[in-house]
Amino acid sequence: MRFTLSATLAAICLLAGPAITPAQEISPEEAQQLESLNATTPDVQPPSDDVMQPTRHGIRLTPGLARAVSRMWIGEMVENDMGAMLSEDQKGRLSETMARRMMETGHKYGKQVGPFLELVIEQMGPGRIDVKPEKVKEFGRQAKETAPVWREFFGHMSEDFGPYLDDRQKANLKEKQEMIEKAIDRFEQRMERWSNGDRKEKEEPFEDLDNIEEEKTKDGAGDDKAKKQPEIKAAEQRAAWAMRRIDPVTWREFLNSVRNTFKLTDEQYAKGQELLGKYTAQAREIMTPEWREKVRKNQIMQNLREVLRKESPAPWLYHLNREYNELVKPLGDMEKAFRIEVMGLVTRDQRDAVIRDLQEFAVKHGMTTDEADVHFPTTGPG
């Protein structure tokens, strides 16, 4: 069973980010001030270490943002890692339940957690949390103060999700929750060290919190040799992103973009959701835990090609690419068919309305009428 608390906290930090502050409306006075600031052209100044500062308003934790984080977490951390094949109805109910819990947490602990999450955003480097040496103590101090919040937030999982899961899924969830609790313990211990200035070389805040390799050996001594090499960790991380890209959970984004672009009616959108459910169910039949593990290992091996720079990996990569293409081709075919059927819901009038808007926008910004000529596939009803 694979699970990373780092991925979970990263999801909350990156998507909710400084958003886990009290979700409140901006007052008319603040709105007027923001409008005035937006209308003012700022003086150009060279960047410095002080440029990146938390904003006064930040990103608010809205119900929509909470749902987005929850859907991603349910799809990736619960379904994929537990191997619990959830129905669309289950995922919807779990996402809404988790979103409500997240909103409650934001209102209750926003002032406590917000500054830490803003600090996390400030310390983000290319694809990672790269805490500056001078910020280690502050980071550790703020982080350890949030540990009880994470403990309470994830501590409700079995209680919140239980009514929507079968017995096997409940058992998997209980095991997962125990892993999360242990990972939070490690996070709290690590941040206690950091708050005292004790940071190991190249140690990241959320790295390997759930990894058995970080446990002490039976004789009580740490075994640094057992830890994964950076190349392995990077390959596994890229493989995880590859799994996210091909997961049918991303197909909903296409349906929603079509809905927003073409102004689908409620009836059209309902038909689109039926199509999404149909194709997702077909995809889930293929995406068994065994299939997922094959694809994951394939992508890890492909991502390790940088390690083989001294030797030609061409024949090896050929076989890996062929295996990957054979594994994911059925999903690609399903996604293509799903998109065609969704576009088939769009009427001629809806397409023409979008085309007129695009043409008007293009001409307004300097394109000729011929250059602004736009066409959509005529797969929909007249």
C-alpha cells in the first residue's frame, strides 16, 4: 500500500495554500482599496528576498476550492492507494464530506494554520519545498504548532467516511488512518528538531513521513543506507504524476469546460455526467490494482533513464514504451470516445454562439476576419 503524507499536505498547501484562513467576504472598503491598487501602475523594482510576502487577503478557502482539494485527495490518496474501487456516488459523497470538514477546520483554526501555509508557499522551489537555512527554525516552530490540527482533521476519517464504505473499504481506511497518524507523529518530531535548528542535510519537511525506511531498526540504530536514493524518489514522484494524468478523474474537467464554454443546459450536462459515469466505470474495470502497479513500475523504470546516461538505454526504453502504450491504449480510446460523445451534446446554435464570441474577441484585438475564422467539429445535433 502506497501513501505519502507529503502528497496529502502538499495538496492542501498548494491548492488551499494560505486559503485555510477564515473564509470571509471582503468588505466594501477593502474592495475599493483593492480596486485603487489595481488601477495603480507599480514602480518597477529589482527582486529581493523581501519581495515574496504573504498578502493581506490571500486565497480564500471557498467551498469550491475545498471541493477541488477533496476530490483530488479522494481520487488519488483513497481510491488509488487503498485499491478501494469507489463508485462515482461514493466519491461524490466522500468529497462533499471532506470539503465540509475542511471548511470547518478553516473557520476553527484559520488564524493558527494560515501563517504556516503562507510560509510553505514562500519556501516553494522548483517542484519542491525548499526551506532556506535561515528559515528552518521559524518553519519548524510554526509547523509543529499545526500538527494537532492535522491530527484532528484526519482523525475524523473513519467517522466521516464510514457510512459510505463497505466493510472491505472500511478496513482499508482504518489501516490508512493509522498510517497517517504515524506520519503526523514523525512530522511533529521532525519539526521539533527543526525548531531547535537541527536539520539533516537536504532534509525536506514532508519527505518520507510515511516511509518504513525512516523507522529505526530493531536494534535502535538508524540505517541511512536503507534510505532511497534521490534518483529513485524523483522517479517515483514523476511516476505518480503520470498516474494522475491518465486517471479518468481528470475527464470531468473536460466535461465542465464544455459546459462552461458552450453554456450547456442542465439536461445536456446531466447527459454528460451519464457519459462520464459510463466511461469511468469501463475504465475502472481495466484499472485494477495489478494494472496500476504495472503502469507505475513502468513509469518509474522509464524515469530512471537518467541514471543510465553512461550506457545506451534505447533497446530497454523501446520495450518499456511498448509496454506502456499497450497498457494505456484502452484508456486513451475511451477518453477519445467520451470527448466525442460529450461534444455531440453541443447544438449548432451553441457552437455558433461561441464562434461569434471568439471572432468578435479576435477582431477586437487586431486579427482580420479571415484570420479569426473559427470552426468546431460538427459532431453535434443540428
